[in-house]
Amino acid sequence: MRPGYLAPLAALALVVLAPGCGQEEGQPRRQAQLLQPAPEQINILLITIDTLRGDYLGCYGQEEVSTPVIDRLATEGALFSFCVAHNPLTLPSHANILTGTDARTHGVHDNSGFRLPPEAVTLAEVLGEAGYDTAAFVGAFVLDSRFGLEQGFDLYDDYISSAGTPDLLQAERPADEVVEPALRWLAERGEEPWFAWVHVYDPHVPRHVPAPLSETYADNLYAGEVSYVDYAFRELFDHLRESGRLDSTLVVLTSDHGEGLGDHGERTHGTFAYNTTLWVPLIIRAPWRIAPGTVVDRRVRHIDLLPTILEFVDVPVPEAAEGESLLGLLAGEGGGEPAPAPDSYFEALTAMLNRGWAPLRGVFHQQWKFIDLPIPELYDMSRDFDEDSNLFERRAGTANRLRTILRGLTESEESGLSVRRREDSETRRRLQALGYLAGSPQPEREHYGPEDDPKRLIGLGARLDECAVATAARQWERAEEILLAIIAERPQMTITYQILASVLTQAGRPDEALAVLEQATEMGAGGQTCLFQLASTLMQVNQYERAVAILEELHRRHPDDLNAAHLLANGLSRQGEARRAERLYNEVLGADPTFVDARCDFGWHLLRENRFDEGRAQFDNALQYDQEHAPSHHGLGLIHERNQRWREAIDSYCQALEAEPDRHGARLRLGMVLARLRRFDEATAELRRFLAETDESSEAEDRARALRVLDLIRRSGN
């Protein structure tokens, strides 16, 4: 895996000066020599390919995976042989790239529970103020605008259709569906310079390789995804070349993190911070400043990208940025040795935050890499890039020096972890569909022993990954089997109970889910999220009094928790406490007007109170934020039906079912309206499907209504 197998480019490698090399302290930084006249207007294209290991690209020496588009980009620009991420996770890593700061500053430590704060300054904000049109096109829900990365973008295209998929599990879109709207946006650009960020998710699990690549790479679907992504970008680069804009565009291509692929026992990413997941490709193309085939061997960092991009276009770098511009390394004057690489902090905290395992933090310093865990690790990057030989005991002095450096870097981090929030059920489900399992926030303990070290527990992590795959495939029995085995081995791991309860609920076994959550709370294994899930499950089995009691206590302890306040409002509404419920709904929506589920549930509450015009207003507002929100379409259908607007009712029910085919209540109402309009064949089809997809024990009354209507249709001779 070691970088340096760069056969296609090695003969063209340039050794260039580092920033400030040969200058007196305080002097202005030397500008890179122009190779050709700089464009009057420089556009910027940032491409991030999720989960891409550098050693799966031809330009990094891989001969068995076809990546001609990216390889050509490298031969026309600069390839950095050793670029490192700071987090092996999608959301934190992109926050690093877009702010030029790492998680110690911006506070995003995991894919769930964190938001980029409004006070963070993003690349899009800086470029927008400098007159750039800005747009982002992202390929997965993990970068949805709700997580905060949309700051500064004129257009943030995170639209991922859930039409035709049950339970909103559609949480990504393939690369071609990301590139297509990006191409449309580029074609519409006028005189103003533009900045486009294009993110594709495909190499990430779950992997869906399209034909014919699925046949070519049948034995290595990861390689197939990488080759597919390369192919998807061909049209984008063809457009830029044919329109004459490529040579006036600064192109930066990187990955957010790599992938374990079984190395060090890690199948995916997020648990460890070995080079399998921290080492990422980095290619920069700017023909007016970068000689073709340039190779830079000095270690560089994700946080260096923001200042590099801004210096390329002569825009001041924000004071908060922590990285260093790489333009000095690309000066092309040769002859000098690069300055030592700056230290690079990294972390992998998802196992601590979600599973209660030991936190992982570390630092690159000179040729050394130190990983601070109960079983510490020290590696010499100049001799052991694959991290096969742990030198911690043999080089104790070096290890202690790096531990001291690391402690200096993390002195003020604890407060950042305390702001982790609990995600709502929709967010958890959609992250779960991507393989991310978020549990109750786990506080960082004062002491962890070797038994808490991820190296000792990676087998459990692999089984959780297997469970995530089974859950995404709706293989409930297999997921349950895996989770019960994990509980038997490590009963204190809270997330396992929560996932098991979620699996049982989705499998139509809410009573068993309730028993699991009650067991967890009795054992003290349940945290805030577990209590919330218990209350939610109680409401599903109509135990509103118990649910409200739990939620009132959660709301008292955590008054800013909008999810708890929202669910409490639902419980109060079901108990007939309309005034208290409405007060809470209004408080939640006042704090977050975009909280679609709360707005829709308020609409359903108003329907139960026979306040139909007010209810319709809430549904309409909810659909402004999410046009495929099935419960809102369902509610509108009931209002149209009440007002005898039959065609509008049919349209609303059909839209609800297109977004959420398992919405049985909407299918029943659709069948009833079709029968009323004497569209008997259609009505019969919908009602029979309703009966086939529902269970007698849970929906007996509605099934009886469907059977009565079908009997009337039959007796009428149709």
C-alpha cells in the first residue's frame, strides 16, 4: 500500500521548495513561478471521492483498476504521494477540508450528533464574498445540509430521492446522478467566476457496481466502484475541455478517507486510524502554475487545501484557518529540499462516542506516527508505511516525546465532545442505511484499560458492520442473531440494545423491542437516546401515559432537546392534552422551522381537533421543506377527501405511496376513494395489496373495512 509506487509519474517527479524555504522570518511568501499567463478569471472545481484509497488509482501505481480520467488529471498536474486526512469519517473530514481546521476547532467529531457551527468560516463563504458563484453537489445523506456544510453555497444540491424505497432507506445516489446536475449548473454559468464542489459516494459500502463493471470486477466490488466513479467524471471533464474552460479552472481532487478492506482487521473505516484509512490521494491541476507530471513527496494535510485554493486565486485566507498553503511546494524552481512537514493531528472517536470503547487520537511528527490508545503504537513512516512493526516499547523516548506533543494539541478538546446531540429517528435510519450506527452519546471516561482498546474489540466492530449490511437489506432475523451474540459478549455496549430494539420494531415486533429497551435501562446500559427510544416504542404500543412520563423527565433535564419536546407533544396530543401539546409544537417549530416531522405531526394534531384549515397549512409548510414527505401528503389527502375533492385526494395519496410504499393507511384511503368514484378495478387492486401487506393482529379494524368495501364491489357485479 505504500505511496511511492508511482511508475506512471516517477520519471517526471519534481523536488520543489517548501513555503518560506530560504527566506528570512517575516518576509512575504514567495509566489510560484508562472509557467504560462494566468487566466484573467480562475474557476475552482473541488472533487471529493468518498472512501477512496490512493493505491486503487492507476496514477498511484495500481495496474488492475481502470481509472484513466483521474490518471490523466495527475499527468497534467501535481500528484501528492502522502496526503493525510484527520478523521476516517465522511462528515468530519469534509468539515476539515471546507474550513481549513480540524475537529478540535470546528467540533465535528463524528457523522452523527454533530453540526458544523454557524460561526465556522467555510471555503464557500470566503469565495462567495470574493464574487464567486458557489454550488455543491453531494452524493449521500451524511452530507445533507442539516449537518451544516451548506454554509456559503448559493446552491447546495443534496437531493436524494426516497421514492419507491421503504422507510426512507434511500440515503445515497450514484455518481452519474451527482455529476448530471453539476454539469447543468456549469453550463448555465455566465461572466462570474465559479466554485463547484462535487462529492461522490460510490466506493463506500453498501456497494452497487453497475453493469458491465459489476462483471469485470465481480471479485472486487470496491475496485469496481472506483472504476465506475472515474467513468462518471469523464463527461464532466469532457465538458470543461470542449468549452475551453478546463485550463482556466483550478482542479483539486481528493478523498475524505480510505478504506480498511480487511487490513489490520478493519473491513471498512472509522474504528482505526492506520494509513489504510488516513492516507488519501491528492491531485491538483493548474497548468499556469503546475508543470505536468509534478510529484510532491512531502506529507501534506487536508487542512492545507483551503489556504492553497485561496492563494491560487489571490483571496485572503481566514485567520481561523490552521493549514498552510501548498503553493510553495509547487513553485517548480527545484534544487532545494522541502521543509519538514508540519505536525498533523488525527482522531477516530466514533467507537468511543457510540460504543464506549477507548478514544483514539494521534499525531504525525517528522517521520513518526504515534497512536494514543491503552495499547499505544509508534511507527516509522520512512520504513514502515504499512504499520506492521509497533516500535512503542523499543523507542520509548520517541514515543513519550510524541505523546507530549499530542497532549499539547488536545488540551482544550473536551468541551467540544460535550455538545453532541441526539439525532431524530429519520436521521438515524438514513445514516444506518449507509452503515453508520449511532448510539447514545457516551461520555469520555477518565480511564480505559487494554480491554477497551479497539484492537481487542475489532471483532465486535466487524459484526456490527455485518449487522448494518443485514439491516439495510431488511434481513431482520440475521441482524437480531448478530446483535444477541454481541450483547452476550459485551453487555455494557449500549448501542447494541438500541440497534436490536430498532431491528425488532422494523420487523413488526414492538413488544419485544420494548422488552429489550427496558432491560437496557434496568441494567444502567441505557443513556438519553435509549430512554427516548423507549418512550417512542411505548407510544407505538399505545402506552402513552408511561411514554409521557419518561419524555417529561427528559424534557426537564434537556430543555433544548427538540426531539424529546416533539415526541412529548405527540404524546400529550394522544392523551387529549391539546393545549399543552400545541404549546410544545409551537416551541419546537419556533426553534427550528424546518423540523418537518414536528410540523407534520402538528398538522395531524390539528386534524384530530377538527381544525382542518390550520392542519392543511402545516402540511403545506412541511412539503416546502421536503416535497416527498409521505405523512404530509397523507394528511392532505384526508383533508381533500373531507372536502370531497376526490381527484386531489387521489393525487395526495398516490404521492404519499410513491415516497413511502409501506404507508398502509394511505393505501387503504386510496382504495376507498377509488371505490367511491366507481373505479372498481383500481380500488380492488389497492385494497387487495393493503390486505396482503398488513397483519390481522395490528390492523384488524382497517382490514375489516377493506374487506367490507371489497365485498360491496363484488356484490355490485364488478
